[in-house]
Amino acid sequence: MKRFKKAEEPEEKTLTSDDQDTVRYLINKQTFDGLWDLNSKIIEQLIGKPLSRFQHSTDTRLLVSAIIILVLETRLHHFHRCDMV
């Protein structure tokens, strides 16, 4: 039986202060089902508060996705779809 080498996980990117990079990062991290599965470190970099401060839901992906949508709608709303192409 042929064994394949396990692909190494890429190191988690640190967000920059560049809004366009942030939008691209979030687009790339969105999963097929429309949710985001980001770790608490990325959420804290994005909103300045730890994810545990909002942890009232049993579904972390749903909470993370709600936070991302709020950030996109409020802080990053100036990026239109055509700007990202």
C-alpha cells in the first residue's frame, strides 16, 4: 500500500493593519458552508477583544461567523465586490 506524506499545516497568518489584506484573508478563510472557522487569536487581532468574552453559544463557528460579518459590514464596508477582483 502506498503511503502519502501528510501535508504540513501552513502557519496561521497574522492580520495586518491593511484593510484590503484583511478582507482577502477573510474571503480565503470562509468555508464552503459560508461560515468561518478561525481561532481566538485571529478574532482578537480583528476586533481587539478575546473570543471568550463572547462565548455564550455552543457553536463557536456560528459565533465567529457572526463577528466576521459584523466586521465586514461595519469596519470594512468600503470594499466593494468589484474592488477585490
